[in-house]
Amino acid sequence: MIRVLVWNENRHEQTSEHIARVYPEGIHGAIASYLRQSPDLQVSTATQDEPEHGLTEARLAETDVLVYWCHIAQADFSDEIVARVHQRILSGMGAVFLHSACVGKLFGKLMGTTGQIKWREAGEKSRVWVVAPGHRIVEGLPEYFEIEHEEMYGEPFDIPAPDELVFISWFPGGEVCRSGCCYTRGQGKIFYFQPGHETYPVYYHEQVLRVIANAAH
């Protein structure tokens, strides 16, 4: 069994009626519900307002893969917990960072960059292109898939050159984004995946969820 912990700030869902309607069980709940369909994934969830942000030493010790979504509450995220999770990843825990987690403290500490990116929230279509056919993360996917409504993320994107680039996303404004990036830090494998704005039902999209499940595996 692969032990997966899906972590989410869970702040938007508590403060916005619209987002609460889109994700009544939280973003973490939507992702976890899909992952639980895989018989070899043992899935649990945690959120920022739990004690120690739900990322206690004991919890991390029994986690093989951390799936991580954050956005607006990084000022409230403990630097001590950042250091704890960072060390656990260096020691071999896998991590899947989603969407705006690229500007979070933890991703920044791992990458050594700001993670800042061009963005536009207009509910546009996104086309996600597979650029690494045969990679384990793209198993079961076509050469591209589309998301009907998404926040535009585009270059320049302040991240290190990926060890492996798996996806590039295109938007109707002509922007492109390195949207699926693999890294190794210490003994830990890291995957960044761009799709997933909180106001759109991206985390019910079959192929987006398939990517997350593949990444966990």
C-alpha cells in the first residue's frame, strides 16, 4: 500500500459560499475521494487549521506521498512545520504540489526560487499537452486533454529547470506554461502540476485526477 496524505489549506472553502458549493468536502476531499478508488492507495487528509497543520512528525512518518494545495494562508503557515516537511521530503517522502502551491513556503524552500508566475483568472479553456510520452505520470492519457474553465498560468515561471518536463499547458491568450514538472531533492521525488484553481471544478476532471493518482504511484 502507498500511504497518501492529501493536504489543503481549506480556507477558501470556509470563507466563500461559491467555493464551498464547488467543493463541499473541500479540495482535499474531492481529490481524496478519487484516489481512494485505487486499491493500492491508502488515503487520508489534513488541513492547515488542525494542530501542527495536520503535519505532525508521527503523521509524516506514516506518509509515503504528500499531495499539497495552498494559496492564501501561507503567512499563517509555521516555518517550523515547513522545515519538518522539507526534511521528510529530503529523506524520501514523495510530494505532489498542485496549482498555487508553487508560491508556497514549502515549494520555495525545496526549489530555491519564488515560484512566481504570470496569471489571469478568466475561466478560460486550458489544453494540457503531454510532452513526455511513456512517462509513468501520463499513463492512460491521450496526447492532450482540455479543461473547460481554468485560471491561466503562463511563463515566465520562476522555477528551476525541471529534471523531467511532462506537461505543457496552452491558453487562448497564447500563453504557455510548464505545467507538469519533476524534480528530485535528496531522496524525495517531487512533481508540480499546474491545473486546479479553487473557483472551478478542476478537481473533478477525470484526467486531472488521473495525473495526480499516477504521480502518487
